[in-house]
Amino acid sequence: MKKSYQSLDDNSTNNMKQVIYRKLTSKIFYLGFILLLTFSTSISAQDGDPVAGKALFNTNCASCHKLDKKMTGPALRNVEARLAEDEGLDREWLYAWIRNSAGMIAAGDAYANKIYKEYNGTAMTAFPQLTDADLNNILAYTAEEPSTPPPPPNDPNVSESTNSGGVSNNIILGALAILFMLLAAGLFAVNKTLRRFADSKGVELAEASSRTPLWKAFLQNQFLLLVTAIFFLLSSAYFVYGYLSQVGVDQGYEPVQPIHYSHKIHAGDNGIDCKYCHSSARVSKHSGIPSLNVCMNCHKSIYEYNGETTAEYTKEFYDGEIQKLYKAVGWDDANQKYTGETQPVKWVRIHNLPDFAYFNHSQHVSVAGIECQTCHGPVEEMEIMYQHAPLTMGWCINCHRETEVNVKDNAYYEKIHEELSKKYGVEKLTAAQMGGLECGKCHY
């Protein structure tokens, strides 16, 4: 009996142990499943779309930050990994910092105050509107490896066109030489044939010594001498007048500037208004040369060129010109501050008028509403700025004769417009009809 009770106790103990083990194992598996699910959820929540992050970065961050270069704020390439490794900060800290940096500084966060002092107390803009998904996308974009820029495109057309031009020129010259030789041979054959014909007919050819020279016959003809003299006098007067008329006319003048400035990139590709840089054209006689501080409004952040390049104007060329600008204004790009060591830039003036000619930019730009391209040509297409128009008096007069004055809603012109319209019998007046051809308007 004791044996049987003992065996029953052993069996029940074993069964209880098995039940406990099964429950414990199931709990472990269940707990592991929950942890795995939680971990995978957190991982998936932290995954971001770098493409969407790039758009968000450019919209919210790019004015103060670059990925690989310190600007108003620090460089942000691999910022999450760097903060985790160097400072032991996680993504939650980044969320809080981006959404309310001022609050973290005021709360005494050590690294927040460190970075605030490092950048001279420059406050970071708060972005409370950015969701976790937005921030994940931005961080995914910052975590991407830098892409290697493609090499500048080789332009085989340049060499090919040059070679083809040389080949075509050689072909033309060869054809002309062959034609000249055939013509000479034809004349020789005709001369020989005519001599044979004269011999067969018994015609005696006069010797060259017995004929009157052509120059002597010309000198003996007084009418031809008079006509020739008049022709040369008129031709000389025409060419002298044409030469003197071009004195001071520099149409097409294209000087090399100390710092290369591409109107094509700025006014064309980027669509910058001419009067953003030449602001005095609205209110002054002169359009003015923009101050370099105007350039630094953009180029404090734009330190390299990322647009299209050619064999002549490469990325390295444009980047070098930006460095010339930094040197002139005394900008330390590495430390993002001015050194105070400036250098004057000796710009070469392109459009010059004689001192006795008066021209007011504000009168034409603000009052008449004339576009800059009317006088300066398609500046948005010019890699190097040049003088498009001749700027002669005749050119200005023709413009005044053809340009109609806009008098609509202009009380200043109402009365004079009514009187002059009756005088000239027209509905619209030109600048010439309103006194635009008077000498005193343009000459002192």
C-alpha cells in the first residue's frame, strides 16, 4: 500500500512539474512574441522615406543646414548615429529638440545648451507641426551616404565640329584650286585656238609693243579720269563717315570681369529679377553695381554650383568664382563668419554714355515701365554680359518715335495728353510727340 501511494505521489508530482513547465514555456514564448512585435513595430515606425525626407529637409532645414558642411547650424549627415555614439542621445531627444529647442535650453539640457553656445546663441526655429513620420523621413535622408557627383560631360561635338570645319574648308580650297587650274588651261587652249585660226585666215596679229598700254589709254581719256576721281572721292567720304560714326560705339563689347557672373544662371535659370540686384534702377539715374552684400544674401548658403556644366564652364570653375566672392567680402566659409579682411572688386563697366548725354533709369523703368531687355537685350541668356544695343543717338530717337506713352490712370499726363492729341489728331501719343526729341531733354 505504501508503495502504491508513493508511486501515485510521484506521478502527480511529475504531472504538476510538466504543467508548470508548459505554462512557463508558453509564457516565455508569448512574452518573446510581444517583445518581437513591439521591437518590429518600433523599427518600422522609425524607418523613413529618404525621398520624402529630402523634400521636407529642403523646405524646413536647408536655409540653415547642409548635410556635409557647417552653416548657420551644424552639418546633419548621419546626425542620429553621431549623437547616439558621441553623446548617448536617442531619437526621442531629436524629436524634442526639433520641435522645441528653446524649451530644452531653458530646461537646462546639457547638450542643448552646449550646441546653443557653440553656435553663438543662434536660436533654432521650432517645428511643432512635423509629425514623427516627417521626422523619420528627414532622419532617413540625413542617414544616406553622400553620392559621388558625375564627371563633367565631355562635349565631343566641339572637337568633331572643329575637325569637320577644317576638313570642309580644305575641301573648298582644293575645289577652288582645281577650278582655277581648269580655267587657266581653258584660257590657254582658247588663246592657242584663236592663233591657229588667225594663221589659217592670214590675219596678222599686232605685236604687244605696237599696242597702246591700258594705263596710258586710261590717262588719255579725260572723261574716265573725271568719273574715277568722283567715284573715289565719294567712296572715301562714305568710308570716313562710317568710321567716324563708330567712334564710341561699343556694341558687342564683352569685357572679362574679375569675378565671373553668369546672368544666364541668375536671371535665366533661377529667375532672379534684374531689379533685385540693380535696385537703384527704380529710383536713380544709374542702375548701379550691386554691393557684394547683395550677393552674400544667397551665397552665404550657396557655396557650390550644382547646375548644368559645359566643357568650358565646369563645376570647379563656378566653385572657384564663389571662392573669389568670399575672399572679396572676407567670409570664412569654414567657420561661417566674417573676418573683416575685405578686398575691392574692380568691375569693368560695360555700358558707357558720353558725358554730354543724359539718361535716367528711373524715368524709363518706373515711369515708362520699360523692361530691362528692351535696351540690354536677352540678359537671361547671357553667360557673359555684353553691350547688346549700339546706344547711339539715332537708336534712342527711333525708340522715342515708335514708343507710345502709357497715359492710362496717370493724372500727370491727362491734360497734356488731351491737348496734344487734338494737335496731332491721334488717340495715342509717342514719346517724340510729347517732347522726346527736344535737344535739351538728353543734352545739357
